[in-house]
Amino acid sequence: MLGARPLTETQRNEVGSLLRSDEEAALFFAQPSADQQHGLAVARYAPPPLRRAALLHDVGKQASRLGVWGRVLASAAAMLHIPVRGRFVRYLEHGPIGAGMLERVGAEHLVVEYARHHHARRPASISDEDWMLLIDADRKARPNTGLPIR
């Protein structure tokens, strides 16, 4: 989302109601505004038991410190099977990176595993139904394309 606005106080309170610790809040609110907006949108589409996983699934993107155009380049390179290095690799590996971050702050297994695998195959630890609900929520939160992006 180009030009995403910071969350409003109401939105911040909504996010806060889903977070379980100051450490989780620090991870979530360290994200750029666009990623915060996306996480909240995905959480709103997910059923209540899955909202935390939906909200926090992209926290690893912040490790790359890439802006919009850097993310576009990294995603295009991945689609074209062009090797990348450095921050581009960190962006493309944001799932496992975010899972490690979430593990370190004590997030529950579902939250960690969805972050780790949301651009990969469903792990056996997440039911088919929960997986499809989370993937569908992520697609719905991208109204212009309906497609997940890295």
C-alpha cells in the first residue's frame, strides 16, 4: 500500500486487544504503517481463534528494511528465479524470520507456524480448515489483486 496511513487510535486499540505482551506489541508496531494496516485487515477477515496468527504473520518483513520498490524488486526476482542477496533475501525469507521473532517473544505455536509457512505448504500442525481460512483472509485483505504477495 503506497502512502498507507498510521493506524488510528481506535485501530491501535483493536490491535492491542489481540496482542498478549509488550514484546508482541513492539514487533507489531515496529512494522511500517502499510504492514500494520495489512495485518489488521487480515485479522478482521479471520475468525476469532485465528486472528492473532493473521495479525502477526508478516512481522518478519521489517528485518529487510526494504521500502515498497525494494519489495517489488525482490518479489519480481523471486518470480523470475533471479538470485538475490542481502536485504532482498531477508525480505523473501520474512516468514521464517518472523517465526523466529515470534518464538522469542513466546507467541503460541499456531501464530509461529503460520508466520513461518504462510508462503509455503501447510504444515501438519495447522488443520486444513484453519489454513484455508488464514490464506483466504490474507487474499481478501488485498482487494486490488486478491493474490498473496511476498
